[in-house]
Amino acid sequence: MRTADDLQEKAKSTRLQESVKQLNAEKARTESLLYQMIPKSVADRLREGESHANTCQASSMETR
């Protein structure tokens, strides 16, 4: 028989799994929106920590 602590842990685990699922869906949505606004290569460089100045300069060279 499950104890109250076991049931609480199960409930926490279920809520955590749902939160992770929602977070992953939101991440996919924001990535999609980001790629609609700027090229994927630019977004990827910014995510990797490249400075915005270097990224913009490289991007302008790509579009010439």
C-alpha cells in the first residue's frame, strides 16, 4: 500500500513531467518564431555566445 509520501512524490513527478513537456513545446515555438525573424545561422551564432556585432557583420556579408 502506498503511503501519503509516495503519493505526493508521484504527483510531483507527474507535474514535473508536464512542466518539461510544456517547456519543450514553448522552446520549439520560440525557435520557430526566431527563425522567421532572422536567419538560422545568425540565431545559432548568437546562442553560441558570439557577439552581436560579429554576427551582424557576418550576416551582412552572407546576404551580399
